[in-house]
Amino acid sequence: MPNIELMSGNDAVVKAAIMSGCKFYGGYPITPSSEIAEGMAKELPKVGGKFIQMEDEIGGIGAAIGASLTGVKSMTATSGPGFSLKQEHIGFAVMGEIPIVIVNVMRGGPSTGMPTYPSQGDVMQARWGTHGDHQIIALTPCSVQETFKLTFEAFNLSEMYRTPVILLTDEIIAHMREKVILDEAKNYKIIDRVKPSVQSEQYKPFDNKYGLVPPLASYGEGYRFHITGLTHDETGFPTSNPNTVEKLQERLRDKILKNRKNFDWYEERMVEDAEIIVVAYGSVARSAMRAIKDARRENIKAGLFRPITLWPFNYERIKKLSKKCKKFLVAEMNLGQIVGEVERGACGVKTKVDFLGRANGEFITPTEILSKIREVMNV
Amino acid sequence: MFNEHIFDYLRTDKLPHIWCPGCAHGIIVGSLLRSIEKLKLDKNKIAVLSGIGCSGRTPGYLDMNTLHTTHGRSLTFATGIKMAKPELTVIDVMGDGDAVAIGGNHFIHACRRNIDIKAIIFNNNIYGMTGGQYSPTTPINYYASTAPYGNVEPSFDIVKLATGAGASFVARADAYHIALLDNVMEKALSHKGFSVVEVMATCPTQFGRRNKMKEPYQMLDFVAERAVSLKKWQEMSEEEKKGKFPIGIFVDEQRDEYVETYEKNVIEKAKRGEK
């Protein structure tokens, strides 16, 4: 009998985090992500891990980053307003190259917005929320099973590339209950950060000699290294030398973009002969899948492109698809965020990009997407 | 007072430091290192953190596990480090802006939890690095770049704040009375639980220049003349106490330490399947 459990998206995050070897959670209660904190508070101590409910959101991610530097896989989870508060420390983890997973369960915004209603309004905040030029990895699951899987992948990517990784779910995925085949995890890899093999005297925490991702030592193991949020050289000490800073900035960019092929995940359905391709991600992709099937029954050649890795965005794939189809229809629970990226990808071709979106807390239904498909295809 | 062995704990290749002539930060770091050396702490097992500002540069000079974090939030990182690796001695160096302005919330909650972190607060009553703006510890009527008509905000009493919030070791020392500073620093490092050492420091560049104390000795005198031993303080009238502050150890109690309690009351129960 396969090991199957009925669970919510938030439960799946907890289950996968523990199975991935996460040993530290720092967070603050916020709807609709609180079940992740509650689950980690219960499960982490069973495996010798530690949970702390900090005094605020900033403290939650700060503690997780600190714990990560001792060598343990660490995470935090939050939603909209809390995600805003965490932004400075996301940037610190980018600059210090400290592995950490941040789950953001998107809810209606701006501000307090609609705490118990779904939204996809934080897509651009995930990309550009922290200040300064930087690259970020963000993954968006469309089912509970996929949430389970992508939690493993989020930890793996954070460890492989020494970077914060954002698991961007939404209120629907987080609170919906579905079956999860836990045995699937047997096929998943569990990757740990590369540790230095050199003597402590030779260790440089930002050494570019090892390629784009330098090995990371743990505090307390004799390496005695320094990390700062200031721009720094390969030894980790501050510098504002333009050449050194430029090299650092380029490596931080390249380690994500040049490795993107390793985590360039997306799903396509019926795009081969499609005249219209719906672009949707997260929970909205579920409606889109149904809508394209219904459209096919009406002899409208519709397909679906579902980015799973939302950031860095796959402009090249959009460009390729744009040469095949006549139209894109981007459906998202916001007033237009990923649609702009699809337009960038389709720039220079004749393919028109249409948009269906709203930010009133109402889910986008298959019927609505189907109606929009009919409208833009003039059926 | 000079102890050549403190060089074993310094990244001497990172010297000279960036602090201005007459700054008291070096005096405090010297005291910290003498105490570490006296206690023979293993530098591989010490983590030193800081926030942002002049004091924030301290960890960079120390040959230990060092982390220069964000403004006011160093205690959150320190909390994660201490929880994940309790065998480390965790020292958090903060300025007055870090500890009781932008990081005030983290400070009171770290006190409340009684987590075993040594919080050393370099209180120079001013934002030095950003150009002399008033802080929550700038005395009333003193001048700052953002208080051109004199400061009108009452100050935090960090000792009372830490005591009220539940820290199990609370002391105040200053950059002039070095014997006391060394004594307090050593006791803080030996204490199990959240330990607060407020060190009254000087900033001739940003505070002194605006307040007719531009010479370093004037600023040190300003600290020395206001500091009163705790014993004497208790015998003084309210009138005599005006403009002065007590120095010494205010709280030194053994209380349950947070990480130990978590391990005993949470992890052990969870592993046994209890609730």
C-alpha cells in the first residue's frame, strides 16, 4: 500500500520540511500561514530540531538566518504583511549567501487586505521586494502534492546555491486538502550545502575559485569567518572597490541565472497546436487546466503554460511559444504582474498578450477563463 | 591593564580600526578581549554579532565566528545561532540606536526569554556613523544634528529597561572606570542567561563637537563625572542624582535559561511522545 495522506498545503510544507532535514524554524503568527508554524512547533522537537516564535516577522527570519550559519537547514513562513517585513533580511541572506527557505502564503492586499482570502499579489514583491539589484528563486506549486515536492526543492536550491528561496503559495493551495503520496519523496534528492575542504587558514567564505557558489563553513567548526551585509571581497570583509564590488554583483547574479537550467521547471499542456496559450500559475492554473479542456471541446485550440519556477522568469520559453501561437491569455489573481513578464518574453513578435485578473479575493473560475478564451478568440 | 595575549583574539591584519581618535569603542573592545582571555574562552567557540553603526564594526576585528548583521536586529540572528548551537558563547555588540531604538523590541524580548547571549551595549548617546543624530539615550537639552535646538526627548534608562524586561544579569559600566568595566565584563561572560552590559561611551566627533566637548578628554570627563558607584548612589538624594547615573551590577540572578529549558521541556517531551 502506498503511503498516502490527506493534508493541506501548509501541512505538506511541514511534512516535507522535516523530511528534507530542516532543523530550525523562526517565525511569527500570520494568517493564512500559521499552520506551518504550528506544525513545525509540534514536529521539529521530535527530530531534535528547534522552533521559536519570535517577537515579530523580522525576528523570525533573522533567527532562521542565524541558525543556518551554524550549519542547519532553516526556514520561516509568512504571508503578505509579514513578507513585507521580512524583505530586509531576505536581502541580507542574498548578500551573505546564507541558505534559507521562506514560505509566503499569498493573501489579499495591499496592507492588511483580506487575510483569509486568496491572491497572487506578492509576485513582484517576491522578485523585487528587497532593495538593491539581486536575483531570487521563487517556486509556485499548484497542488498539495506539488507543494510537498517543491518544499524539498526549495531546501535543495537554497543549499546548492547558498541563497534564500521563496516558496510562493496562495491561500487556496495552503488551506485546500488533497491526497499526498508521501512515497514520492523516495524519488526526491536531498542536497546539503558544500562545506570547505581547505584548512581554516585558507578558507575564504566568498572565494570565487570554486566557481559561482563558494563552500560555506559553519560557525563553531574552527573556520572563524566574517559575514557582513556590506559589499565585500572574497574574504568576507567590507570593500567599496568598484572592481571587487562588480565581481561580487556579477557572481551573485550568475550563480542563479547561469544555473537556471537546473531548476527551470514548468508544465505545458496541449501547446503543440495551440492557437491560444493560457499562462497561469499556482491555484489559478487549476482553473486554467479545466478551461483549456473545455475550450478544446468547443474546437478552440487552447493550451496551457504553467511556470513552476516563477523567478527567474522563463522569457525564452515564452518567446518560443509565442512563435507557435496567436495569443497568450495570462490569468492571475492580481491586477497584472506576471502578464508584464509574458509581454517581455513575447516582445518583438506579433502574438498578442491578453489578461484576465482581479484582486477582490474571488478565485478565478474555469468558466471565467473559458469565457475570456472565447472572447479573445472571437468565438 | 595591557595584556599582549588579547592579540590572539584579534584579526590584526584588519587594523587599524575605523573609529575616530578619542572614540571609546576601542576601550570597550579591549576590556571584552581581556575578559575573554582571562576566562580562556576558545575563539573557535565564540560568535560575535553586531548591528549597524560604529559599534557594528567590532566583529570584523575579532578572530572569531563573526556576523555584521542589519540595524537593530542582531539579537534575532544571535537567538538563532544560540538555539542551533548552544555550545557557542554568543556575544552581541550593539550601539544605543541598535539596542533601544530600532532594535528595542528584540532587546526586551531577548531579556524576557533569558536566552544565554551577552549583550554589550556601546552607549555613546548619539548616532555616530550617520552624522550625530539624537538617539533614545541622548540627554535632554544636549545638541544633535537632528536636535539643533537641543534634545527634548526623555532618555531610556537601559538598566531599568533590561531589568524590567527580565534579563538575569544587568550591569552598567563606563569607558573611564576600567577596573569596574573589566570586572563587569568578566562576570557577564561567565553568567548563564541573558546578560546586559551597558557601557557609557564617548563620541567626541559627533556628540562632543556639538556639546562643547570636542576634545576626547573632555568627553571622558563628562562620563567620569556623571558615573556614581551603585553603593554611593543608594545614599544620594534625588536632587544629587540629577544628571548622574549609577554604575555597577544591578541584577545577577540564576534563572532558567531559555535554550536549556527548551531542550528539557520541549525536545525531551516531544521525543517521548508526551504533551
